[in-house]
Amino acid sequence: MCTASTYKTKDFYFGRTLDYEFSYGDQIVITPRNYAFNFRHVGDMKNHYAIIGMSHVAEDYPLYYDAMNEKGVAMAGLNFVGNAVYAAIKPDVENIAQFEFIPWILSQCSSLVEVRELLERINIVNTPFSEQLPLAQLHWIISDENESITVESMSDGLHIYDNPVGVLTNNPPFPQQMFQLNNYMYLSPKQPRNTFCENLALDAYSRGMGGLGLPGDLSSSSRFVRVAFTKVNAISGESEEESVSQFFHILGSVDQQRGCCEVADGKYEITLYTSCCNVTKGIYYYNTYENHQISAVDMHVENLDSDKMICYPVIQGERINYQNK
């Protein structure tokens, strides 16, 4: 399970948690402008926008979980098990395999306006990467600093939804995720006033009671509500340090701890990593379950005209700062 969110201060930020019981061996991967993407059904793309994100690399190909491009568009794929259905190859459209969807969009779109135009002629097809890496059941959030959309490929076709909260989790389908926010319209960061009965002397006996009823469990529906509430009420200064710190606090509201979500006997889903992309500046920040220190990779420090992938290993192991040693 996973959670993705956007955030805006002076710059635009985008990121996600990746919650699972094991890692595929993830890396921060930059695909420079001249790295050749070989798309299974539409041919090679030898020149494109540079991309940075978290990826599993297989056969010298980046299988991105979340990424952004140099032009300010960001994207993440989240589990959508039981609902995701991909199509067969069709004529007169651009047939893009599920695992190619992130690079296909980010390689050539500089805004959500261009993303929407590209989606008008796309068909997300059921071609797996390999026998060892079958189709992942996903839906996607795509964002720039002005708007977000959710893309879902289902049995009845491709759905593209405006995403006004800039948040996505897993199931149910996005319209139902949004609809459930109606159940929480009474939540507020302010202290509540007594509307129960004017003849009863009821008091707010604790701070934070305006958020009483905000779901705190780890289900995808509850995580959607919790991050949406946290994100829309979050306040940060304009500096990079304040903004990045606040973004990690937003997604930290749905952090999954080992032992709280058992998926098989002795196996537990945890938040393997949390990412925060400064989409404006092209900096990819992250931390992991075993390393709370925030690490960063700046794509613009690299040679973005190269034709070779640039990979950085995920830094693991807790970094503790002893002040008296």
C-alpha cells in the first residue's frame, strides 16, 4: 500500500510513501536526455526530458515507482489491486505498456496541459516487462504546480479524473475516495464549539478536538482522509528546509510501523521509503524505514545530456547524531 501527496510553498513538492513487506532493490535513478527508452509498441525515444525518481533497474531499464522531469511534472504509481485492468493492443493509438507509463509521460510533457493531450491518444496495454516481472496493478497521480489528475485503467476503459486535493492512496477507485471526504466535512484544525445541546455545559477538554473522528487506521481509505486533512491544513515557511521538513511530516501521518500490518505469517508491511521531490528545482529527497535522515540527489548537478543512466544506492542504516561524543 502507498500514499502520495502534493504540497506548495514557494516551490512545488510531490512525493509518496512506498509501503510493502520487502524491497526490490530500489535506487535513485536519473535518465538523462539522451538515454534511449525502448518502448515495446511505439519504438525508441532517443531524446527526451531528463527524469529522476525511485526505481528498480532491470535489464538496464528503469522501472520507476515515482519520478519527476526537468520541466516540472511529477508522477507516481500506486497499488490498485483488484481494479486495475489493462487493454489489448489497438490500432491508431499509442500502445504503452503499464511499466512504460511513467517514462512515456515524463519524457515528453512539460505541463499537465500536455499530459492531458497525450492521454487522449494513449492505450495502456497488458504487456509485462518479463516473465519474472509480471504486470503490476496500479493507478497513477500526475501533477504539476497548477493541478493534479488521477489516471485509472479499469475493465470499462481509461478514466482521467481531476484531483483537487492532490492526494492518492490505493483502493477504492478515486471517485469513491473523494466522496468519502463528505463524511469528514466537520473536521477542523480549530477547537470545536458546542452544537450538541446549548443547555449542556460541554467543554473542549483537550487541544486538537476539532479533528476528533479523523481516521487513524492503516487502510487505504483512512490514509486518504488523513493525508488530505493534514496536507490542506499544513502550514510551512517558504524556505527549502521548512518546506521539505513539513512535507515529510505530512506523509509521516500515515507512516506504517513494523508489526502493525501483518500480510502473512511473520511478514509485515512497513513504509520502506518516503520521497519528497522539489519539482521546481529537480531535487529528490528521501528517507527510509531504517534511516530517518533525509538524503537528497540533485538532478541538475549531473550531466543531463548523457546517454547513460545515473544511479545512486538508497542509503540504509540509522544515522544518529551523538551530541556529546
